[in-house]
Amino acid sequence: MISALFGVLRAGAAYVPLDPDYPVERLRYVLEHSGATTLLTRKGLTPLFADYRGGIVDLDDVRTHLDTLPTEPPAGSTSTGSGADPAYVIYSSGSTGRPKGVLVGHRSLANHSSAVNRHFRFGPGDRVLQCRPLGFDAAAEEIFPPLLHGAALVLDGDPLRQTYRALTRQVIDTGTTFLSVPTAFWHGWVREEDCLVRLAEESSLRLLVVAGEQASRHALLTWRERVGERIRWCNVYGPTEATITSTVFEPGADWSPDRFSSVPIGHPVANVRCHILDESLAPVPAGTVGELYLGGAGLAIGYLDAPALTAERFVADPFPGAPGGRLYRTGDLARSDADGCIEFVGRRDHQVKIRGYRVEPGEIEAVAGEHPAVRACAVVLDDSDPDNPALGLHAVVNAHMALTERELIGFLRRRLPWYMVPPRVRFLAELPLTPHGKIDRAALTSPVDTGSADAGAAYTAPRTPVEAALAAIWEELLDRRDISVDADFFQLGGHSLLAAGLITRIRARLNVSLPVRVLFESPTIEGLAAAVSDALL
């Protein structure tokens, strides 16, 4: 697939990454909305795209397809594009109920590769472990900058879908020198003291990058105490609309956590401008909170087939020296110190981050509202546990209609990516309102109560050897006993990182490789057991 990406870009075309773990309905929407004319896939995934009417290239049998093509390009065709042409389209959560496609150009991608390398310093001796799914724009940062600067890419399974100890061994065994992980994953990794000691003493790792959410000061102090200066560490920030990474923070040897209230996001990379502005687009003084705007060569072209949204989020640059330039309104609140080091403070709107994924609660609310029994709903984030933030859905059911938590969550799972499905639902008679008639989100207490998720539920013991083996794995991961075979993994406190560990343990103990989407489609022991049994046939 990596070679295919380079082929697409070399031809001057754009690619649209699809995550096979997403619901079929969402995959179908992305294909239709993007207007993709050709689908590059693997043999085992073609059933997901049964309705697709474009050309399909099976990368497991690419020679057969190549033999049908002419040996010379058509007359008048060109194999290269310009810097202004689209390079890729990444779909992210949208507040309207449909994901929005961010169109990133070749010039922006080229600038990104050059700009981040001033910090990452890739070279021929480097080995970069590729961790992120292609549907996440951080994957492009793992692929293009290293290869364009002579580094080697290590493709070795799904590194983030395993235990911290397993990833530590993988980093050591593969000679990985550069690794980028989601902030939430790093927070958990830091708690494994033996892993940090092994990384520092046995690995070739020279730089670890974390991205996606606000980094914990305590976690950084722990990292520095156990790893010291033997492995460089960077915290990076950037929205998809500004091509992956816009700012970088690397603490020096004299860094003190008392200087900032949180770990900063740092300074802009080359050819990127950062402005912290008030509501009239005037700069705010150092130390004052304002909205962060980004400009420069990293900006995306805009949103695909959404001119109004593009005009709303990409505004004219009001500053001298950038005639005709644009600024992207991030919606992020920030402040800077006298040296220009930027600190992320929060969001202007309701957008949240779940393990590095940007989520618009409005999209979840819109999809939940499509259920005929739902009259009104609201989604809030419970971040009382910084290492395990969770979405909570509050719903009002239409009179004379019945709806259970399991039914509504199942409805969402068939329509939304796994990271956007709340693990719990609280049913209310009415949503609380502010004096102005808007939903009072601050008054919504989180329905996420994993400690009592199965309270009072009937216990059904494992009935087959496969169910018994799966129950043992669940008990280890969730730190519970006597889990019923019909209990929901996510309602018991499971989340995406634990899901990755579950799939890894199933592969190790039962010798069966399941895609993580199977867990989201069948989040019970009995459902997984059926999938395992089918795979063993």
C-alpha cells in the first residue's frame, strides 16, 4: 500500500484513505462524496465495497491488473501534477452529521516533509516504525518525511494494537530509531517503569514524538526521570487543515514544569505562522488567552465540496506581508509566553479529542437523532480520568416508544467509527436548558459509570472452550471477575487501547487474527467467540 501511495502522488492524483474498521455505511459515504474513481484494496477486504462501481485494483494480485494496461501513457497525458493539485483527502468528524473531507495539496505536503525534518532529522541510518492507520493524517508524517530523507520504514503489524511491553520489545528488536504515538497511548506507556528502562538501556530509539491531545506534565516528569536525555522527546500539535504538524515543543535540559500550567505545544515549524487573536482578529498580549490561527505554506486547500465551510474556517490574512494569504481558524484557545512558546488552553466550541481523534459531538447527536425513538440528545465528554476520556450520550425518548441502551449503541455502531460511539447512554425526561434556551451541557452529569455497568444483570457463564478462553482475557484486561458472555465490552469500561490489547491477546493465545472492527460489531464474549470459531474453520 505504501508503494501505491507514492504511485498515486507521482501520477499527480490524490488518495483518499479508508479504514476497513469503519462501518460500511461510512465507507460508502466517503467513496461517493470524494468521487474516487479507483479503489486500491486487498482481496480479503473487497466484500466491504460490494456497492462500489469504480475500478478496483487488488494489490495482492496487482500483476494481473498491470498486464491489462497499455505499455505507453495515452497521448497528451502527464504523469506529474502541480503543487496546487490535491495530494490527499482526509475525512474527519463534522458537526452536521456527516464527515467532512479536508483537501491537502502537494505543495503543503512537500512543505510539511521539509519543515518537520528540521526537528526530526531523518537520515539514512534511521528506522521508523509505522504505527498509525492510513486514515489518520499522522500516518503521512510517518511515511513521507522519513522516506524522502533516506530513512527506512519498518512495516511490522499493528504496533499500537498490542501491550506496552510488546511494543517495547518490537522497538528494540526492529532497531527502531524514531517513533510517533498518540498522547493517550504514551500516558499509559509511561506508567510501565520497566518498559521505560528497557527503552533507555536496550533500544536504538533516539526520538519519541507524541501527538493528538494535551500531554500531562506529570507524565513528562516521569519520562524524564526514567529516561533522562538518552531519548529525545517532542510534543507536536497540528490540525488536518494545516497538514499534520504545525508546532513542535522539545523541552531542554533546564525545562521546568512550573513555567507553564501544562506541557506547551511549542513554536511553529518552518513556513508556518501562528497568531493568537481576539474576536476582532487583533493580536492579544503575551500571556493572554485568544484563539489560535495558523497561516503559511501548510494550509490545506479547503473542504471538499463545502465552499461555505471553507470560507468560514479559512479567512483572509489581515496582517501585512501576506497579501492574498489565508489563516485557518483552529477553534483552539491558546496563549504564548514572551518567547513565543505556545500553550494549548482548550476549545472555543464543543469539539473534543478522543485518543488523538478529533470528534464533533454534533455529528454523534445528529446520527443518534436519526433513530425514530430519539426526540432529543446531547453528547458530553467525561475527562475526569485524563488517561481514559469517554463520551457520554444523554437521550430523550419519544412518548409511547421504547428504547434500550444496547439498541441505541448498536444503532450508532452501524453508522459511526468506533472512537465516536459513546460506551454508555443516560435516558432523561428532558435535557436541561440554560436561561437562553440552549442545552446546558455543564449540567449534564456523565453517564459513564463503568463500575456499575453490569450491576444487576444476569450472569451467563462461558459455554464453550473458546468462550472460556475469551472470558479469561476479558477478566485480565478489565480487572473483573465472572463476566457474563453477553456483557458489552465497552459498557464494562473497555476502550480503544484495551480493544487493541484484546485483539493482540486473542491472536497470541488462540492463533486467530481478527480485525478490531469485529469487536465493535460484536462487543460480547459470545459474539467474539462466534467470530473466532468462523475464523478457525
